[in-house]
Amino acid sequence: MNIETEYKFLITDKSDLLHRLNGFSKPKFKRQYQSNVMFDSPSGLMHKTNGRVRVRTLGDKGQKVLTYKKPLPSKNGAKQEIEYEIIKQN
């Protein structure tokens, strides 16, 4: 189980942001494409509880990750969720 904390920022100057990010080290991983499919019950249980069930397919090999996210109270203005994952190894 992980706790995910998410902050969102309004970017008003894209070129300034890119200039600042260029000062950080380069990513150590190649870009990986993914697709996501979200699920809910016919009664809309996930929608009613703000939970989410997702199957994510990663990269060329099609690795699958099943995720359930349950919201937690916000902390210092940040969205927080408990995240459970099951990874299918190819």
C-alpha cells in the first residue's frame, strides 16, 4: 500500500518552466506509453465513494497493473489517496 500525495500548480509561463526544469538531471528511463481503463459497478459505487479501480497497460510488452485508489482527507492543500496495486509480470 502506498499513499499518493498530489499537488497541482498553475503554469503561466511555459518557457520559464522548461528553462528551470532543464537544470535538473535527465530522466534515467525511456518514455513509456500507457493506456488506462477505469471501472465502476452498475450502481456507481466508485463514483459515489470517490474511489477508483483502474487497469493500466504499460509499454510495448503490455504489462498490466490493477490499481484501487481510496481518497484520504486533503493535507496542506494536497490531494491524498491510499493506493493498492497488483502487478502482472509478463
